[in-house]
Amino acid sequence: MSALPIIAVWLGGWALNAWLARFDTRLSRFLVALIFGITLLILWEMTVRAYAIPTVILPAPSQIAASFTQNTAILWGDFVQTILKGALSGWVLGAAAAIATAIAIDRSPFLQRGLLPVGNFVAALPIVGIAPILVMWFGFDWQSKAAVVVVMVFFPILVNMVAGLAATDQMQRDQMATWAAPYWQSLAKMRLPAAMPFLFNGLKITTTLALIGAIVAEFFGSPTRGMGFRISTAVGRLDLPLVWAEILVAAIAGSLFYGIVALIEKKVTFWHPSQRKQRG
Amino acid sequence: MRNTLPVLTVLLAVVAIWYVAAIGMNSTWVRDQAARSETVLGMGEFVRQTLSLDRPVLPAPHQVAAGLWDGVFGQKITSKRSLVWHGWITLSATLAGFAIGSLAGIGLAVGIVHDRAMNQSVMPWAVASQTVPILAIAPMVIVVFASAGITGLLPKAIIAAWLSFFPVLVGMVKGLRTADAMQLDLMRSWNASRSQVFWRLRLPSSMPYLFASLKVAVAAALVGTIVGELPAGASAGLGARLLSGSYYGQTVQIWAALFVAAALAAGLVFLIGWIERLALRRMGLAR
């Protein structure tokens, strides 16, 4: 019996969306996505209440929200420890190292041909696995998490940056040559700007990797704060609402991180075709 | 094969740097030991000792190779010390999750391409979910399933499936949409039905995208399984090997498990690449 209202809400939300989807304007698209998300949340809440699902298996969204507002201090401390100290510093270091390496091997085709296949190969490996080793080397605090993040983001950014530096065509290089531009000048004025779309592609992919690296590395040992630490200990205490609140923070942080990088990309590569305003 | 020489050079350089780093990082311990026993070590003896410690800070490549050899060939396959056994546990969960996740992703992608409401409802969330570190839920999934009495392969497979689902979904939607207006018009002028358009145009033209996202998905599934093996209580699988190695300071064990995981990832990606080449050649799409 309790299934009836749940199915009714689902059908109602779906019918509304099917009707809205026909308009296909910017506003209606936004509304459709929003309604879908809200419907899922309501269904989740209703299912948990109707079938009295125990909190230790699946807490209702309202419980998660309550836990989120009660524990803001803890969540903020974990955010600072894991995201700002661990993930962000590691990401910046790793990106800087990858860009520097790409420019350093730029003049040697031999090194490029050697490093690129290796980089592509390493980028597909489960690099998170080095977390226990780096935790042993750098200790439990955020330095070891940043080190894991550095290794995780290095290769994807390197591969993208090398591809980006090769993105200019012969005609453009010849043009620089006719202006007698020295290597550094043609690098700074032509090839670095041309590499930016590729670089930002790598930077955007690695935002998620950075968060994953910082969180997972905390499963191998951490001080008594941090998102990975909180998730594993709260799971142990069966405080599932706090775990979900922590996951919510991770989701918000991930989206914000990606969004900020995408925003910077928009400012830097305003000239690229993919950034032009879409018509129609 | 143009790249063989450069790649070999880079690999040799990595091994050389590794040896130097191993000597450097293990030197403190060896020096302390020597000072404690009040012996003076010659250069050769000093280097020999740094490269043959029981629990080195950084094991030398040959120590890792020996650990790998012992784990893979030196044990009975059914033994708990065998890396083949642990690797198989990880691999089976990865493959099960990968199969579930990619089939679900392909199925939902087909729905999304054919239904506008579904497209506008699901796609924004699917794309946004790529920026979320989903892996963080792994320990919770394991513990929740364990409290419901379900352990073993299934919870890990669910994490792996969840991680491989989204890349396949996004890639497949893109692939099913690659057929351009001209080709769709041609199908229309032949009076092709919706299912004919799907089976003869959309599905074949999506294959390159499907395989590209399958490669990403299988690597993600493996990472998901390994992380799923981390929470306390796990005693089998490469993730459990990593964790117990880090608890007991068995660095050689960690590195050996790491190399098995890397080999698994490389093998799986290579396998999909091989199937991709076969399929695309058979379809006349190979370039």
C-alpha cells in the first residue's frame, strides 16, 4: 500500500518533465533537471519513511541535512584539512611540475617520444595504491596527502600539456620564424597560448582525481580530522548521516573546484571556438 | 616501433633513479645500525646493505621483483600469501562490476538518445557527477552491505559498477549522437524505422566512443575495487594486501601488490584495445 504514493510522485514528476521537455528552452531545460533532482530526493525521503529503513542502512535526506547543519564546525575543519591543505596544494604543485616538465622536454623529441607512452600508460594505472607508501614517507598529516595528489595529477596534465605544445601548425611556426622570433619568444607568445585549451582539459580532469587522492590517502592513516578520516570513523560508529553529510561536502567541493577551473579557462581561452556563444 | 629506443631509455633512467633513491632513503637506517654496532662500513658494503634491508623505506627494484616472483610463482595459488589468489579476487569483482556498470550505462544511454525528457532530466546530473569524488562512498557501501549480511564480491562489484557507469553513459550518449544530419536524412529517405536507424547507423557509429569510454571505465572499476577492499575486516584482494602491508611496514609487500594492480590495469586496458581494433577492423572503421 505504501508503494502507491511513491509511484504517484514518480509518475507526476515524470509527466511534468515530459511536458516541460517539449519547450526546449534554456529555462525549461534547467527546470527539468531541477525537478528530476528534487523528485529523486522526495522519493528517497518517502521510501525511507514508508518502509522504515534503518538509519544505519540509508538515512533520509532530512536526517542528512540535519546532520550537516549540526556538524558545520567539524565539516569545515575536515574541508580545510583535506581539500584546501591536501588536495589543493598537491594539485597546484603537481600541475606546476607537469607544466615545467612539459616545457623542459619540449626541445627534445627523443625525450617526448620516450616519456609520452610511459605517461599515457601510468595515467591509466591505479595510482591511488601508492598512498600507503607515501603516508609512510611523509607522515600522517596533510603533506603525505598532497604528495599522493601530486603523483596522481602529474601524468594526465603532462600528457595534455605536451600535446598542447605541439598544437601549433607549421604555418604559424613559419610565421614566427619570418619575424625572427627566438625560441622563448615564440614559446611565450604563440605556443603557450595555443596550449591553453589542452592544459585546461588536463587541469579539469584532474580536479576530481585530486579530491579522490586526498580522501583515499586518509584511509591509510591521518590525524584525527579530515574527510577520509571522518568517513571511515563515522562508518565505524554507524553514524551514517554524518558520512552522507561528508559526502555532500565532497560533492560540493568537487563541483566548485571544477567550476572555478572552468571559469578561469573561459577567461584565458576566450578565443577558442569551444568558448564561443552557441547559437540556436 | 620507432618509439622503442626512447621508451627503453626512459624506463632505464627510472630504474637508475630508483636505485639511487633507494640507497639514499635507506642510508639513515644502515648508518644508524653501523654506528650502534660501532663498525665502519666500506662503500661497497654500505650500498649492499641499503639495497637488501628487510623493511626498507624504499625497496630496490630487484627486491620488489623478488617479492613479486615469490608472490606469483613461489606460492600455491590457493594460498593466502599468493598474489595470484589476491589478484583473482580483485579481478573478479572488477570484471563483475565493470560488466554491470557498462551494460547499465549503455542501456541508459540508449534511453537518453531516444527520449527527450529523459535526456534533459538525467544528463545534467550525469555530467555533474563526474566532478564528484564518488570513491569516497566506497567504505560506506562495504559497511552497509556487511551490516545487511552481504560480504564478499557483491559490495565491491557495486562500487566498481558505480564508478564505470558514468564514463560509459556519457561516452555512449556522445557516440550515439555522432551520426550527422546527412546520414540521418539518408536513413529517412530509405524509410528506415527507428530501430533500423538505431541498429544500422547509430550503434555502429558509436563504437569508437564506446571503446574509448570502456577503457576509462575499466581502469576506474579496478581503482574502485581496490579502494573497496580497504575498510577494516577485508582480508582478501590487492587492496587488503596494501593495507596490511602499510600496517606492518612490509614495504616489499606493498610494492609487489602495487605492481600486480598495475599489471592488471594495463592488461585490462590492453584487452579492450585489442577487442576495439578487431571490432573496428571488422566494421571497416579502423584507421
